[in-house]
Amino acid sequence: MKHFLNTILALAGVTLLSSCGNQIGSSTGGYKCTAYAPNNPAAVRVKVSTSTQHIYVMEGDRLLMAVQGCVGASGATGSGNYSIIEKIKDKRRVSQPDAGYPMAYWCAWKPAYGFHEGFVHPYPRTHGCIRLHREAAARFYALVRIGTPVNIASSQPEDATHGRTVRKLDQSRDPDPPREVMMASSWFKDPAGPLLIKQ
């Protein structure tokens, strides 16, 4: 009986950790993301599965966060081993069209390619960047640092384990917030509550 209860508690923990998003199709309210603080920030690494659009943040074999993102269309995100080379919380688009559009929580793995806040679609849609829901982007930004390794591949071993519990998100029909809201400095305010949970 004790073994059975321990198994149930372990499964509940995995479900809680991977429950980034409990409201499909909504970019506001309801979508919450759980991320655990690493014991050793130097041991954190990021693994991206382009076939599933899942992003896994790991510390050794320990899962810190697992979320759905939105990768590049037609393989534009590419694959390979990289590291985080730049972090800018309040980054905005500088090129046209739509200069000034917020790309909050920017974490680049190579020039002009980064993880950042943006609408998450259920299919690859970006020009190469990896977009994350705001709740996930803020926590991702808190988890990584300059030099954090990033592996991007068509699949990851975690797809068969942690990937099954990643909540699906579809923001493809969500309208852009009003322009004045996006252009305000308050856009870059962190989501409420602690970004990382200590264990």
C-alpha cells in the first residue's frame, strides 16, 4: 500500500510540474506554469523537440519545466548544440514590419534567434525564434543564464516521458492586445507570484 501511495504522489508531482496551461486558446488568465528552482544553476540545460514543439528545462535528470512553445515553420529553427548568448527582458522588435512589438524575456541562442514571449500555435509558425506563453517565458528567463546549453533536435528522449504530460496550448485565434498596452513599459512586468518554486 505504501508503494502504491508513493507512486500516486510521484505521478501527481509530474502532472503538477507539467501543468503549464489549463485553459486552451487563452493568452490571459487561467494559464499557469510551474517551474522549479535549480539546485545548481550551472547544471541547467535546455532541450527543444521541434517535432512536438516541447521545451524541457533540465538539471541533470531533474525536470525543472516542460512547456509547449512555437518553433519555426519549414524547419527555420534548425537543430544543433548552442548556448544562451544574450538575455534582454524588455526587448522589442527593431525591424519592420511592426517595429516596437514586444519580444519580452528574450534569450538568444544565436544572433537573431531567441526564445521569447509570443503567441503559441499548435503548429510551427515562426521565422525561427521559439515563442513561449508569457507565463512560461518569464520562468524560462529566470531559469537560464548566459552560457546555458541548448540542444535543438527533431525529437528528445523526454518526449516519451515528460512530453506526455505537457499541456497543449492554442493561441492562434487570440487577438493582439491594444497597441498602447503593448508599447507601455508596464508590458514587461513579471507575472504575479514567484517565478520559480524552491524544493
